[in-house]
Amino acid sequence: MPDGHDYFSQENAIFRNKDLLQVSHLPDGDRIIGREQELSNLAGAIQPALTGSTPNNVLVYGKTGTGKSLCSKFITNQAISRAAENDVTIGVAYVDCLQESTETQAVQSLAHQLNDRTETSISIPHSGLSTSEYYRRLWRIIDERFDAALVILDEVDKMEDDDILMQLSRAVESGKLSSSTIGTIGISNKIRYKESLDERIKSSLCEREYVFPPYDATQIQEILHSRSDAFHDGVIEDSVIPRVAALAAREHGDARKAIDILRFAGEIAEEKTLDTVSETCVNQAHEREETSRLAELISKSPSHAKLVLEAMALLAKQPDRTDDAVQTTEVYDLYKRLCDRDDSSHLKLRRVRDILSELEFLSIIEQERKWAGKGKGNYMENRLVDDPDVIIAACEESSR
């Protein structure tokens, strides 16, 4: 194997610290833009935990990319250090309910994050225990290690059921915790999520409710400027950040999307060995971000859901079509032909209707029930939220 060429010798001319542009990066407080009131609200809700008292349970709503997760993580981390000044110990655990959507998975994750086996001698295996046993160990861990625990359930609406919300919100009241307290921060993109909850959970979980509004273009520009030191000096052209902010503000004020586009633009400049990041890079990055975001979401969907989406996209692309809405029966007919193409058995119409409802829940499509006229009943119209070409590219990327 030749060793004369050093493949790692070139300096990165574009990025200084790309980590600043990762979604998982938790910035310092002075980098959190336009969320002062929201941070104050969250701090007020969990304030009692700083003295070992029971914090309020919180439900946070808002569209994707409005800072809900970021603010929740930041304020709970700050609570740990502030509580330490009062000789109070706080434990914080974060669960992504899209990834850990069953009650057992979520409780196992909480117990694992809050545990320190050297202190408790409690083991938390990845499998093999009943849900009730995971709960018993979780309560013991919290009682032994902390004065208070704060649990963040991100995308809580993706949980298969509400049982964990009932258990967490009533742990103190039911005597599961004897020397500690616990508070829950539930985060949802669905503004009507509360309506789906059991009445008993509403009363105990929704003690405080806050809505995070979308960022405006000015705020997104500030956010991007605060992270611009991810790049070397002088590599971002002056028009880049305003262009990225305008794209993100036009599409519902999603700061996460804006940060992704800026990172992709830098990567495109890097791939093309350019000296600067330009608006052309931004435009290409915008297309890449759309495909990447959808591919990630679609990759977690069953294979038949991908075929249903592909059918919708192909129908929407038909040149003789005057409306971008497609009826469920149209989708089903083309879906069956795609199944034949892939030598796959097709699902029944009822199950495809369920898949379309699930895709609407994920905000990949929009649905509207239409009245066909007297004696003809009604039917469902389905529309893609994104461009059909982007959907098809995302389906292909997610299948690789």
C-alpha cells in the first residue's frame, strides 16, 4: 500500500471548530439568542429543586428548531451548579422519545443515566428486566443519589403510551420516592399534544405550559453570528449569513435548520477547495439540508411507508396534474404497483390509511377531509409538505 502521500497533511481552510455548528452542541448562555423569557420561565418552574423541594412539571410546545431542547438542557445544567451552592444535589436525565419510544426503553435510559454503580451497587442491564423492576431501581437510585431529579422527555408525543408520564408525575405523591423529589419537562412539537393526554396526567404533568415562538430573521442572524467563529476569519462572505437567515425564517423560523445549512455550506466550500463560503454554497446547502433532514426522518419509517411516500411524490410530479393534492385511493393504486416492482406483498387499504395518518403526525404530509357531495360521502386529500423531488431523493438516500 503506498505511503508516500499524507492524506491528513492539509490544513482545514474553512472550519476552525465545526462542533459549534452541530445540533448536539450546547452553547454557553451568552450564545442562546432570543430566549431570555423562555429561560426565565423554565428557571422559575424548576426553582424549588434548588433547595430540594419538588419542582413544577412543565410541558413545552413549539415548532422544530425553536430552542425548546436547547433551553431545557441549558437551564437544567445550570440548576445543578446553582443547587450545589445550597449543598443540594440534582440529577438530570434526557430521553429522546423518538429513539426510545417505549416505556421500558425510556425508564431503562433514565435509570442508566442517573446511576453510578460505585455509589449505589445497582446494575441497570440493557434488557432482561421487567418495566416495573426498572422503575424500582430508578426510584432507589434517585433516593440514594439526589435531593431532586429533573427528567427531560424530548418529543414526548412520540411515546407509544402515557404510562411513563403518569409514573414520573406522581412518583412523590404515590410514595415511590421517599427522600427525593422529581420534576419532568415534556417537550413536544405538537401544540395540541395535551389534548391527547389522560385527564389524570393533565392535572399532574401540565403544572406549567410554555410555547416557544419561531425565531424571526433578525434573531436567526444573531444566532448564526454567535456561532460564526466555527469558521476561520474571513472565509464567510458578507451575504452568507443574511441569506441563510432569510431561508430559515421563510420556513417557520427553524434555527436548527439555519445552523445545518451554514455547516453544509462550509462543507461544500471545503469539498470544492474554495477559499470562501458564498451564496452559491448556501443554495446548494439548502437543497442538501432538505434531503438530509427528510432522509433521516424517513429512514426511521417502515419500508411500506417509504413506498407510500414515493407513490405520493410520483403522483404530485405528474405533468398533467393541476393540484398537488392526491386522494388516498390514488396513492394506494400506485403504491401497489411499486410493491409489485419491488417484488413485495402490499398492505391492505386500511393499513395504508394508517400509514398516511402517521406521516401526517410526523409533519411529512398534510391531510384534509373533503366532502364529495350529497350521497357520495367524503374522502381524504393528502399533500406533501416538501417538494416531490426532495421526497424521492430522501427515500433513495434512506434506502442506501
